[in-house]
Amino acid sequence: MKKDEILERYRKKSYNSTLKRYEKKRRNEIIILITIISSIILFISFLNSSFVKVENINVEGLVQLEENELIATINIQDDDKIWKIKEEDIANKLENTHNIIKNAQVEKEFLNTLNVKIQEKKLLAQEEKNGQYVKLLEDGQEYGGKVVQNYNLPVLENFSSHPLEKNEILKSLSEVDSNVLHKISEISFDEQNNKIANIYMRDGQRVKVSLVNFSSKLNYYNQIEKFIDDKRSTVLNLVNGAYLETETSEKYKVEKVNSLLNSYEDKQETKVDENDKITVSA
């Protein structure tokens, strides 16, 4: 009888211990489940809270574009959250909307800030079109937007029917120092020599340059022009080296060419006479 009682007690004790372990395990599982659900709810609530709403847009690199215009293009709404923003989409939108933008980079910072870095194309020249002057970017595109940094751009003359030569001029102008570029009044295409252009400076000096890569020489204009007294009756030739052409030198050059041509014609006539004599003797 005692043996049965002992076994019965053992069974009850074992059952109670198993039941307690099971209840403890269930409590732990419920606590973990509640913690996970609460965390998810808190995370979702945080993602939709004002803490991650875009509050600041920092813009760098603007020259001609206005910041307000750029922010309007980005078009951030009041309830837009930082995690919803796709940087690449905004960058592409900016580049496609404003042809003056050469490169746009957008980065997220902290929980509510966007940093936008802009690299603009250079405004290099202007050209007459349908009775109005249009501004030209470094890649040859026309720019019709507002101009914040307003300065007189050089006028391109006689380039409208020469697109390849115009692109060469713009490529070279993009490498000209800004303090020299702003001194250029007009650039005229030479119809007689499609490899030459005449640059008219605002101080009255005419500069003759090669269409290709003239920037390296023209960038020294500020140093050169100090030694030129009569700018309105001389030509600074930067095609081959750097020298000054005057009316006297041009007159001498013409006379020299004419002299060479006459000498050549005389020699040709002499040869003809000698051939005639040989024929008669024969």
C-alpha cells in the first residue's frame, strides 16, 4: 500500500513539474510574440512619423540656377518620408528638366535631410536666332532659363551654318579662363579659311586664332595686351606662335607675295621662250 502511495505522489509531483515547465515555456513564447508584434508596430509607426519626414534640402554648386527653382523640381511633399525617396530618380529628374545641369548627386543624411550636389555646364556664348540672341552651353545646347550670374557673353557670328566649327569654338571656349572670356565681344568665322576665327576683344583688339585648342594661348591675353599700344589697328596673331600684325606688316606681306608671284611668272615665261628657241633651231 505504501508503495502505491509513493508512486502516486511521484506521478503527481512529476506531472506538476511538467505542467509548470510547459506553462513557463508558453509564457515565454507569449512574451516573445508580444515583443515582436510591439516592435513591428513601433517600427511601422516610426516610419510614418514626423521624425523621418523630409525637413531639409541642402543644395550646393548652383551658379545660374536658383535654389527655389531646383527645390520646386524635386517636388518634395509635406508628408514625404526619407525612406521613400529614391536618390537616383531625383538626380535623373533634375538632369532631364534642366539642360544646364551636367551632373546631379543626391544623398540622404540622418533621418530628414537631403543633400543635393549640382555641377552646371558653362554658359559660353550667344548667337542670333530669329531676331533674338540665344545663350549657348558648353555642349552646344541652347539655354532658355533664367540667368542669375548675368554677364555679357561673346557673340558668335557666321557659325550658324557651320555646326562642326561652332562645336570646336565652344570646346575651346570652355577652357578659356573666365576673366579672359568676359573680355571677348565677338567671335567671327573666317569664310575664306574654315580653320581660322577672328576674336574681337572689348578693348578693341582683334585676335586671330585657330579653331582648335586656342585656349592655351588666349589665356595669356591679359599679360600680352599690356604691351600693345595701338589695339584698334593691329591684329594679335595666335595661329602660329604669337606675334602682332600691323598695317605695315600686312602691306609688306602682300608686296612680298606679289613679288614672289611675279618672279614665278617671269621664270615661267623665260622657260617658254627658251623652249621656243630650241624648237626653231631644231
